[in-house]
Amino acid sequence: MALTRKSVELLAPAGTFETFKTAIDAGADAVYLGGKHFNMRVHKNDFNLDDDELKAAVKYAHEHDVKLDITLNNLISVEEIPPLEKYLYFLNEIQPDAIIVQDLAVVQLIKKLGLNIPIHASVMMNINSIQAVEVLKKFGIKRVVVSRELNFEQVKNLREKTGIETEYFIHGDMCFAVSGQCIHSGVTFGQSGNRGRCLKPCRWAWKFIDEVSGEVLDDTSYKLALGDMCMLRNIPELIQSGIYSFKIEGRMRPPEFVSRIVSAYRRAIDSYIADPTGYSLDENIWQDFFEKRVRKFTTLCAFNKPTKTEIGLSGKREPRFFSEGMVEPNFDDAKTADIFSNETAIKKDAVKPELTVRVSSLDAAKAAISNGANTIYVGGEVFKPLKPFTIEELKSAVELAHQANVKIILNTPRVTRDNYLNELAELLSKKIKFDGVLVSNLGSLNLVKNNSTLPIFADHSFNIFNHEACEFLKNLGVQRATASLEMSFAQVKSVVENSTLPLEIIVHGSTESMVSEHNLISFYYPNYNEFATPAILNKHFALVDSAGEIHSIRVDQFNYNHIYFGKDLCLLPYIEKFIGAAALRIEAQDYSPEVVAQVTKIYRAAIDGKNFDADFDELKKITPRKFGSGVYKFKESKNSI
């Protein structure tokens, strides 16, 4: 089919009405922008459009044969649901060309309220598998903003196998972590990146150390500060990839910035479409583009895995630092204690909650089983130097658990691309007698549902922030979901008490602030060589922030890097407040069997109302990190209203 101007879409950002009109004048085929609430850019009051402006923007765009997408792409807490419903009715009235959505609650409410608003799946949904796309298609979603970690070949395969329309970030600010799987800002500052308030810890200065010896292997620099995506020199590859919508990041940028970027891409795209064989980039355009860049440029994951060269190590081109490292609160933090003293306990289930423990070895599974766990999670990601569970080990774990009348549930990784899902289908075909599967995203959920009759449980990676999202998962067959780690106690309590789906809450353990495809050890270990020294990945390294907090790095068998918080979550002093939940979880993947045994025993005693003081004093001596209270030092995760 011959290329035309309509073969692809140049999608421009806007944060004000002036910028919106400027983007259209510069040649955008479509513009995306947000209202005053419910979007991922709510830092500044003078950005985003009020309702009257949104209505006018839809009219203006359509008069100029331009599409308008409205971002409704942050997580919604329970108290925001009523105003969200009102907002959805308004959007249904003004009829934008689409809304861009992260929270499953929005999909659920549009269906429940009988509204007719086209939906695009946000990049924050972390869509990177055929199985995930197939779920979204059942809800009428026509387009996905694909994961930024996918390369062009993977995007092409996704599109060809599903027929879904794809949107891809081609220019602008990029996240170091997998989209939707970074909770650093939300837990540390009570301002969630998943709720439009990211304070960008990835732009901090860090040291890289040997975690065991403490030796500094790479001194302070901006080790996670990715450059800006730039595909201007790759227009032919971009158009031939089959991606339909080319998305420019920058809703907080001024009109002149947006105009310059959009104009450059417009001219390059039009030039290629007019004459593909004779195309070459106008180097005068490029020179101006390059000289006025904000950060260094990168093509990130479009063609190859990114390297250290994509990082702005000096920090000199960083336009703004939103925050700096801070000491994380202790588990007995006075602020946290004060908040809990003024909160009533969760009132839901009349029976005691299950005690669940996630483990990473057969010996750790034995330790949890022997010390009072009701359910253990096995499989999924395992951190080096440990090896993934073999089929025989999984069978042994099932046998041991069932002999002790303990449930055993198969775990799945946070990021599940098609290759892993094929492996998961193969494992399920072995008919091992698990008591269920803990799924991490819509892709693994759909795979399990189509290949097994096992009960399905949803992990915290679904970012559950409200009961409507719970209802969405329940309708897909999920039997229990896990609350987001970014919610304050009051917000967790509200979700549990309003949900018809049982909720699990993580109350203790090592929790990741970020999950990333970038190989930090290859970036910063001196003279790293993946062929000559692969065993280096079996060692434990860490990042140290400016406040001195040590953030452990763990590498799983898929080579994803998991960056931990400086302190392990510990809610033991407040456990009676959580008893109304369906299950309370210990994240013990980074614990030795000895620590697993001790922490399981202590929480078993606490849930049963027994004394645990002496055991707890001993536990504090043997755990790898100090204990902290995480997000629970805040009364709320700040919302967008």
C-alpha cells in the first residue's frame, strides 16, 4: 500500500491551550493533553486545561481535521471515584477522539456507566505481550502505547499478531524503570509517579558499591539519568516499523519548544512519504535540533539494548532536579506511629487473615512451611546467585506444602514478554498441583486463564488503588488481589472495605523501588565483560544515594535489575490494624532460609495474638537491611484533585 500523510500519525503534547494551537500550526496530526485532574502531569496549576477549555479544544481540533486525545492516565484512589464518574460523563459529552488510560477502574467505569469514549491503553499499563493485548481488545481498546522497553521488531510482532494499533514514544524524557513499575517517589515522598507526581529519584546522584565489602566501585554520578529519546535520524525505520502513532513527550514544555520539535518531525516525515527512495534528513534541521537539545539524545530500546552511553552521568544537561536522596523512616518512626494511633483497624473479614510468604528457594519454602505460613509463593523471578526453581523442586515444594496443609501458589515475574509466557504455558502443561497462580499483569493473567483451571491471584504490580479496579479483575476471574505499595493506611483500608474482591496486603519484607531492563552492573562495574566474567552478576552490588541509604541491586534470571529501598518494610507494631484483610504477605525473596523462618514465626505469633518480642529483637540482628515504615508515614498518597 502506498504511503500517504494518513499512513502515520504525528502526536504532539500540549499543557496549555496556547501550546495546543501551536502544535496544530506546527503540523501535528493529533494532540494529547490533560484536564485539571486525573492525569500524569499535575505538578503545576497553570498547566492542563479546565473543562471549558477541553470542550473548546475538541471543537477546535476537529475544525482543523486534527484528533484530540485526553489523558486520564494516573491511578485513582477511592475518594476520587465519585468525581471521576462526573468527569467521565463530561468527556462522554464532549467526545474527544480517545482517552489515554492507566487505571483499570476507568475501563470498568466506562463499561458500567454505559459511556461511549474510545480508550487507548497508556504506556503505564506496561503492555508488552500478545496475551495482554488480547485482554484489552475484549474491552474495545483499539490502541496501546507500547512499553518503551520494546524494540521495533517486538512492536511489529505485537501489531501483526493482534491487529492492535500501536503508539510509540519517539522523542522526549524517558523513565529508567519499566513503566508502572517504579514506586520510589510514591513511597519516599507520598507523591506517586503513577499518580502524576513523580519527584524523579532516577535523576539523583548515586555511588555504585560492592554491597558486601562496601567498596566504592564507581563514584558519585547521575547513574540512572537517561538521555532524551530522539528518532529524528531514524524516520525511515520508524515509518517502516508499522507503528501508527509517533508520540512526542513534553506536556510541560512551552509553545516554542513544542513547535520546534513537531515542525522538525513533520518535515522529515513528509519528506520521506513524498520520496522514500530519495529521502535524506535535512542536516540543517538536524543541526538546529541537536544544538538546542535539553539532554543528550538516545534511541533507547528501539534497535538495541541501551548501554551506559545513554546515561547523562555528569548531570550538566539535566534541566531540573525535583528532589534529592533522603533517609527513609524507621519502622517505629514517630510520624508513622502517630498516624496509626489515630486510625481504626480495617473492618472486613471476620476470620484471621492468611499469612503468605514469597520465597526464592526450596529451603526457604521449607522454612516458611515449618514456621506457620498458610500460603507460600514459589517460582517467578529468582535473584542471582540463586537459580530458578526446577520442575522437580516445584514438585517437591508442592508435596511438602500439602503434607503440612499449606497452600502453594506459582509466582510469575513482573515483566512477562511472549517468550516467558510460552515457558509459563509449558510449565502449566506439566499439571503440577499448585493451589493457584500469582499473576503480575494482564498478559500472565490471560495466559493462565486460557491454559489452566487454577485459581488466579493478582500481584501488587497491577497497582490496585481502588475497588473498581478490583471489580475489573474479579470479572476476569481473579480470586484475590494485592494492594499497591504506594497507598497510605487510610487508602488501603478504604479499598479493602469497599471491594468485593478479597485483598492481600504486604506487611513485611524487601520491596523494590524500581524494576529496570538496564544492566547496572555492566554499566558501572570496572572492566565488566559479559563473556569473560559472567559470574560477576552473581555478586551483590548496591546504589548509595546522597543521604547514605544503600539500595541493593538484585539481578533475576531474565537479567532485569531490581533496585530495593534502603529499608525493608516492617509493619509489625501495627499488625492489629490490618487483621481485617484477607491475607498479609511477607516479601522474603531476598532472605536466607534462616531469616525466612524467623520472620514467618514472628508474624504467625503476631497474627495469633501471641508475644514475639524476643524473637523480633533477634530478627533485627540477622536481616540484610534495617526496617522501615515505607509509605505509611503519610496520611495519604497525594491525589490529583
